[in-house]
Amino acid sequence: MEKIRLGLIGCGGMMRAHASGIQEVEGVEITAVCDIERERAEKVAEVLDSPYVTTDYTTMVDHVDAVLVVLPHHLHYTCGLFFARHKKHILMEKPLCNTEEECLRLIKACEDEGVVLMCAYPVRYWTGIIKLKELMDSGEYGKPFMMSVWTEQLTQLDELAWGASGCLGGGQLFSHGCHYIDLLLWFLGKPVSGTHFGTNLGTPWMLREGTSAATIKFESGAIGYHGATWGARGSMLRYDFQIQMEKGMLEYQHNDGVIRLYDRETMHQPAVEEGAPQYKILWKREDGQAGKQTQHEMNHFLDCVRTGKKPITDGYSSLQGLRVIWKMYNAEKNGFVADLRDCALPE
């Protein structure tokens, strides 16, 4: 298999997670590394096979076939457009761009140049999430009527960090919640209406909300909910995905890598069976530790580059989730429920 030459752009904390995942991927060679601070780029390059190191990504063009862009959000469009015009495939860290106009222009540029554009939504590619979707779709547990996604982190950022500046493009929901809005759309289908409430109480380092509650009603009648905070000084749920079905609740706990079924049988154990489990284990992860697990999305991206097929999280799919978020932000600001019917992707 001929290796795809990949360039890394932006060597902050998230790139370290990507780099860890790339080590588990075959058929790729890191041939260029870029960061505005050369020392950070060199630190990443130290553990690689002598890649080209630069502080200016425009000098990388001849060294790469594709790029992984992990820059502050407001730089995504300019960087992505540059590489699209030079016919390089792009794996763009989420969110795709800060505005719909930028997203559409970048998508069109990639279509015009015949290059792959994929948004880095690793949650979509986690083995546990894929299995959860399979179990939900199987029909064995009836139809879903509510899905809840909980994420609780402590993400402290100082006054000079990207979270405290306008370059973020939004707050917690836009920057991190976009993963889970994307997930709710994948699991539950066409959105109809939605609401959002956010606050930076408890996260004063955030310019916009650091804690977020988003609710979406879907065409099927199901309801999706995402509750999240970057201010968790303690957590029980951490990363937890729950689907209420007609015959029980499916739950995937990412940190322990287990899918559980809670149903009438397990919820009503006889009192004499003290200590009996209150659930059935349906699946357990075998692909390593919890975390970003970016190797799965990287494998998909490389496969799309080789075959020319459309990524699961392509530009339009990413834009759908962002449209939902922007509409709910606007509705929150103006005190009404967001109409999300025109956010659905075309058939």
C-alpha cells in the first residue's frame, strides 16, 4: 500500500491526541509539521521520521498529499481554502468553519478541485457509538423516543486563550457540543424544533457559555438532549449516552467502554437478590483505552482519499449540525423556539 503523505498543522493539545491516534494507523506518513511557534512543531517532529518543519503552512504544499488542520476556529476557512486550491485533501478539526458562508465556500472549493473534505468528528467513528447505533436500529428494543448525551469536563482557559476570545465562534455548544448535535442528528433523523440555554456561570474564563443545555424534537416524535459543561469540578457521568427505547434503556459509558441494557427485568430484581446487577451488559470495548480514539476517523479519511468515496462526516453533514446550533443560538437570544425543519439534509 502506497503511503499517503500527511501534513500536521497546529501543534497544540488536540494535535497530541491526533498524533497518538495516527501511530495506530497504517498507510500514512507524516511528512510535514507546522505551528506558528516553531518549538512546538519541532517537539511533535521529534517523535516522527524527520518531517519537514515550518511555521508557515503555505510552504508545505510540495511535501504533502493531505493535511490535518487543527487551528483556532477562525483560521479554518483560510487554511482549508489554500489547500483545496492546491488540490490537497483536508481533514478539518471541528467545527468546519465559523460561518455558513465560509462552510459553503470551502465545500464548493473542494468539490471544484476534486479533493476530499472531511470534518473531524471522532465520536461518530468510536466502536462503542457504532455498536450503540446498530443496537438501536435492530428493532429488538422497540423504537427510540428519547436520547440524552452528557459530557462533563473541566476545561479552564486563561484570559489570553482561545476560549476567551471571539475566534471561538461560539461557546461550549459550538466548539464541543457540535460533536453531539451531529450524533443526535445521525441517531434520530430530521430535526423539527429546538431550544438552547447556556451560561458562563462557573466558567468565567469563557466569553460565551461554558455550560450548555440543548433540546431537539425530531420528525419521528423523538426528543434529543445534550447537557454539557466545561466547568465540572466533579463528575459521575463524564461521557454518557442514553437511549430510551420502548423495551428498555440502552446506555454507552465511554470511559468504561460498556453498553448496558436497563429493562423491566433488571430494574425489578427480587429483593432477595441483593447485589444483583441492575443491567445487562450487551457489549464491551476491546480496542484500547477511552479517550479521543482518533485512529478510527483517520482510517476512514485515508480510505476516502484512496477510493474517492464521500466521507461520513463530509462538509454538508457538518454544516447541517452547525445550522442547528446557529438557529438555536439565535432563538435563545430572541426568546423563541427554533424552527429546524430547513436544517435537514436533502434526500
